[in-house]
Amino acid sequence: MPDNSLSLIGPRLKSWREKRSMTLADLSALTDISPSTLSRLEAGKRAPNLELLVPIARALGLGLDDIVPRAVPDPRVSRTTREVEGIRYESLSPASSPVQTYKVTFPARPVGITAVPQPKVHDGQEWLYVISGRLRLVLGDQDVTLGPGEAAEFDTRVPHWLSAAGPGPAEIVSIFSKDGKRIHLRARPAVS
């Protein structure tokens, strides 16, 4: 994708100048750059260079970063997948994000076998949304089942445990702090 950041400089200069209620003549007087040169620069008919941009930035009380737009990085999240104790975690947020978002798939439980909850506790807040299947949430003394379209939010310092409930897997979107990420993704398999 071509970098069009230079073509954005002119409109940005004009916008900053107008925000300061300055005319081209006012800016020209402060920079010793002719009004026609400033006009061509703002219209994109004159290539920007440091010899022009530095005095303009000074006169407008700006840094060069305010005038020269930064390249916008690719917004797509590089997805990673991990499996811990049979639970599949697909990242939906960058690792550097202060809030981590995952699509989590809990495997189906074998027919006739009820899972024994093994609640965990950690700092943070968790919010989850059921995409498909049925999810069992044990939270403190509560044992609830959530279906597609239902959401829950809870303080993760309360003992909690999640599992598929029903004949198939359960898929959810889960959002939690980095502290929550460490607990969920570093859990060790139970010793038989």
C-alpha cells in the first residue's frame, strides 16, 4: 500500500492555520514564506520540505509530528492459538494491549460425565459473551449455565471455573486483564 502521508501535510497545515484564525498573510509574516508558496503547499501543489515545514511549525506552535502524519499500522491482529488443558484460546487483541481479548473454545464433555469444578482466583475483572453452545460458570456459590447471546461479568478474585455444559463445545469471547491472561494461559494439567 503506497504511503500517502506527504499528500496529507498540506490539508493538515491549512487546518492548523485556520484553527488559529490565521490568514495566509499572517502566517507569511511570521515565517518569511510568501503567501503564494504557503497556498500551493496547503493545496498539495508544492512539495513539503524541512526548509518550509520547520518555520511553519514554529509559527503555528506545533511540533513536526503534528504536521507530518504518522504511518497508520496495519490494524489486523496477528492471531495466535494456544491450547491449555483442552481449552483452545485464540487471541483477538495484540499482546501489548492492556486488556486481552480471546475467543475461547471449551471442549464438549463426554456424555454422562459431569466435570468437577476446580475454581481459580486471580486479580482482575472478566467479561465474557457466549457465541455458541452452552457454558457452565461456577462463581463462588453460584452455578449458572449461559447460552448463546448471554454475557457475564465478574471479579476474578471470586473463585470461578468455566466449562462447556451440554453435548457440544462452547465458544465464548472473553475479555480480561493481563493478570487474567497469565492465570488462564499458564494453568497446568491436573495430575491424575
